[in-house]
Amino acid sequence: MSLSLVLAFVWLIVANVLALIPSRDNHWQRAYALIALGVPLLGFVTWQNGPIVGIILLIAGVSVLRWPVIYLGRWFRARILGGKKEVQ
């Protein structure tokens, strides 16, 4: 197993352990730190192991950090729609 995969699995374990520990700010500071470490790590994994493994680990990372991704999607949607709410 390559060094990048070992580091990615350690990142996933640390992310899950950090999610179990109570937080006053709903884990946002931890999420920012995990994103800052995870993005270059994802590039390293993709570079060493190929795009398929990179996509699989991207999906695993998004499943761990789903709320920052949801808020980012809402922000992009608000920018694209110009602040208009969708009618359902």
C-alpha cells in the first residue's frame, strides 16, 4: 500500500474520531482543518494511485464532511440563481 493511501486512511480515522468529540462550534474549526489537509492529500493520492482511487477517496471525504459540501452547494446555488428562491 502506498504512502498516500496510508495517509488518507489515517485522515479518515482522525476525521471520524474528531466527529465523535463534542464541540462548541458544531465542528466547523475541525472541518476547516480537515479540508486544508484533505485537499492536498487527495491530490497526492490521485497522483500516486490514479483518478479512480482519487474519486473513491473524494466520495469518502465528502461523506465525512457532508455539511460543508451542502453549505457550499447552497452558496453556489444562491450565486447562480441570483438570490432567488426555488419554488417547489
